Amino acid sequence: MKKQFAVIGLGGFGEAVAVELMRLGHEVLGVDNSEDRANRLADKLTQTVITDATDEEALKELDLHRFDAVLVAIGENIEASILCTMVVISLEAKEVWVKAITPADHQIVAKLGAHRIFHPEYEMGLRVAQNMAHPNMLDYISLGDNYFVIEIRPGEVLEDRPLSELKIDKDVRLLAIKHGQSVSLHPQPDQRLRRNDHLVLLGEEDALRHFSDNL
């Protein structure tokens, strides 16, 4: 179902979110105080507006309450991010998502009532660190309570070997095998691994790390 979103702040993060939402088939209003940024995305988004995101009267004219969600993605200006968040919430936006810059920024916008708060640089830093420490891990999702879903590359040494030889710990569950664009959701023990297969696993961090390190 097509939705409507507003993205306030069209820097690197805001632009990436806005363009991807358009690719997914939604309508996106992009807002920025930079004429250059707004004009650059004018043909890529449903609409772009050049305005001061801390100006309550200017934001009122955008009818932000009609959008399914509003993302405040203002860059390094903490004061502007906080003021914008406060205004957007006061205008009764349905969902307010905020890019936080610092822990203090996070606490303030949380108290203001933001529904979702992100730390893109911090979160990407964690992801890069995990990938550096475990090169065969392609991706991961934290489920909380130290449980993760990870995608790993088993390596050529296991090519044409049956899954039964993987010796998966009882604390690790194999959810699927990916090969290119195809996904096998119920792999059998006698299924043989092919070159470039990826394993999707669920388990606690220590068990997953032990399994990955011993492939």
C-alpha cells in the first residue's frame, strides 16, 4: 500500500532514506533549508520544499499530520534538530522518527515524544566492527537479549558437502540457505552446499561466534 512520508533534512542520511522510500513505491516530501540540496532531489522525490525546519509557521503550511511518518534527519546542528522535533510533535504528526546526533540529543527528543530514534553513525560503526572481526559474516540483525540473526558465507572448503557435516550446535538454528536471489527455507541434512551459498542462522552471540569461527 502506497504511503506518504516527509523527510526533513536532505543530507546524506536523509537523501538515502527519501530516495529509497520512493524506490519502494511511496510518496515523499523532502524538506531542507538548502536550495542546492532541495533542487538536486526535485526530480527524484514527489515534492521538495525549501524552508527553515525550525520555523513553526513554515512547517504548519506543510500539513505534516497528513503523512504516515515524518523523519527529522537534520545533520550536525543539534539545536535545529531538537527545535524541529519539538515543532513536528506539536503539529501532531502521526509518527515522528529522529536521527539523533549525541546521547544527550537522544534523551531530549525521547522526552519530547519521538516515536523512533536512530544513531546512523553509531549503528554503522557497530556493523563495521562486527564485519571486521568476523569477515565471513555478511549481515546481522539484533533481536535483543543477546540473540541475533546472522548471514554468513561458509567458504569454498565446504563446497559440495552435505549440511549434516556442518555440526551445527544445538544452540544455533539454521533458518535458511540463500543462493543468489533464491532462498531455501527448509534445508534438509543431505542438501549439499554450493559455491556462494549463504547460511542464515539464529542463536545467541557466543554460540554463533563459536560456530562461525569453526567453519
